[in-house]
Amino acid sequence: MDDHKFLKEAILQALKSTSEDGYSVGAVIVIEGRIISKAFSGESKENTHAEEHAIKRYTGSLSGATIYSTMEPCDTRRSGKRSCCDLIIENKIARVVFGTFDPDKRIVCNGAETLETAGINAYQLKELEEECKKLCPRLF
């Protein structure tokens, strides 16, 4: 199944992360079955989330795209930056497939709910949840 294939690619992106905060997240954006952008947490020094970096990296329209992320996209940012959900909604991304929910119990994340409310199909691919959790061992 393509969802598995593309989330596995997001996992490969997350493995490139050298993030020291315990979050190793990968993101892949797909349009018409083709990967058009990929990113991982800690890729830049600007505290950029993987989804944010993948969205900003692509210069064309993302309308109708699917974004695959190893972790549920954030709906708020403690850093004051725009949330990944805001960027996904603004760029008219149609689907979001993620591997696991945020493990930090201090953070209330309602990313999937926020996206669904905005009319975006967001769901967890539970078959790859354990593999995605392993990317953030200090948090689980």
C-alpha cells in the first residue's frame, strides 16, 4: 500500500535527525504518487519542524497533496511559530497520514482533530506506530 511506503520514507527521513530534544520526526509530501519534498526535525538551526520544513522547501502548489509524518502535526507551538496544522491548512494539503501521537504528556496536541475540523483527512497509520515511537526513545 502506498501509505505504508510513503510513511516508511518519512521514517527514513526521521533517522537523519540529530535533534537533541528527543524528537526525531520525518515528513514526506506526495502529489499524484510522487514524492515532491522531504524533511526531518533538526534539519535547520531554526527550530523548524519536519512538516514545516518540507512545506517551505516546495515552491509550487501543494493543493491536493498528502503529507506523511512520523508524528501527529502540531496545532500549537510553544516557540510562537505558526503550527504545522496552520501551514497544512493554508497550503490546502488534502490528506495527512501520521505514525504516532506526541508522547510528551505536558503537550496537549489536537492536530488530527484540528485538521479534520478544517476538512482535511487526517489519520494515524497504526501499523507503523511502534516503528515511529522508536524514533523518540527518550520520550516513550
